[in-house]
Amino acid sequence: MTKVTEHYDRVLADVYSWMFGGFTSGVEKNRKFFKQHQICPMNSKIAVDLGAGCGFQSIPLAEIGFSVTAIDLNQKLLQELKENFGHAEIKIIEDDLINFDRHISNQPELIVCMTDTILHLESTDKVTSLFEKVLNLLENKGKFIITFRDLSSELTDLNRFLTVKSDAETIFTCFLEYEPDTVKIHDLVYRWKNDAWQLRKSFYRKLRLSQKWVEERLQDSGFQQINSQCDRGMVTIIAIK
């Protein structure tokens, strides 16, 4: 099975910012998100970004006053973060996000795991383990923010073929293959180079987590207040310790 890290190295890292309309657009989207949800430093001022990638969450959090630890496994995306965060207070860690507790010495008041990152974990047991770690590490009244696409409902036939994004030089499509607990995602990226289309392709799996399942696991882990909403399949959950 192709691992998530290999898939990003082969295909996604090179087009990740482009997928979101460019680096500036990706950062601005989360500036608005954190403002909308009234996220600002109150106590320890420590935030942890799980699956930080190129910094779409880390940079806005640092801008509003958090001391951010950004954790990701992909070197290309972390290098993009390094090149763009300027003088912001961000500590960059290359590691599996499940090991985040090894890299923080003080209790954070905020932990975020956004943009489908939670679906990249290997199993539902890993998800449950992560929730328990997050609860244990957060300071009292600390917040845990998760955003992901609910893949529990299955697309069928030609609806499984999707255009992710395209322009004059790049065409990104994918094909979804549903399995009992995961979705096998086949990504195909065509790029126009040297007067010809060049294809990069790979696949990886995402967990099929429903909004209800995640809410229940957070409750089981001990979170006392869970605010959850879903907009066209995209789930946003803010859980408070």
C-alpha cells in the first residue's frame, strides 16, 4: 500500500499550494477561519499544528500571537513553510503527527488538525489514540480544532471521477475507490512541460470517518464541550477540554 508520505512526495507536495489557489490564498482562508471562530491566545499562548504542511494554519496562528509548533512529515511542504513564515514564532518539526507530545514541554491552549489530516492516519485506533493524547496535553479549557471531509457516504459510478483543479499548465483529477473503512484515492496530475503533457500518478487511502463517529470518539476521550457543523460535506469540530 502506498503510504501517505510517499504519495505526497510523488504527487501532492508539488501542487499542494496551487490546489488551494496559491500560498497566499491558503493562508488568507485560515486567517478568516480563526477570526470567524474567535480563536486568539488567552493563557499559555502555545498552539500545535498537526499536519502543518506549508503553513496554512501555522502562519495565521503565529500572526495573532500564538507560539506555534508545526509538525509534518513532508520535507517539501515544511521547506515552503520555512521560506514564508518570516519572523513569526513557529517551531518546525519533521515527524509523524502522532508523536507530537514528544516535542512540547508546556501545555498548549490550542491544537489544530485541519484539512483532512485526521483522515491520513492509518486506522481508527490511531485516531482514538490521538484524541486521548490531545486531551491529556491540552491545558484546562484548551481547544482542539478538526476539519475534514465526511467520506462515510459512497459516491457511485461516474461520480467517483473528480476534477480537483485545472489551469492552462496543470490538470489534477482523481478517482475514488470505496473500501469498507477507507477510500482509495487515485490522484493523476498532468503538467504541460516541453510541449507535452507529463503525468504523475499515485494513490493513497483516507479513513472514512463520519461526523457522528468523530464526535462520539471525542466524547469518549473526555472532551466536555463539542461544537460541530457540516457544510457540503466539510466538517468543522471545535472540542473544549
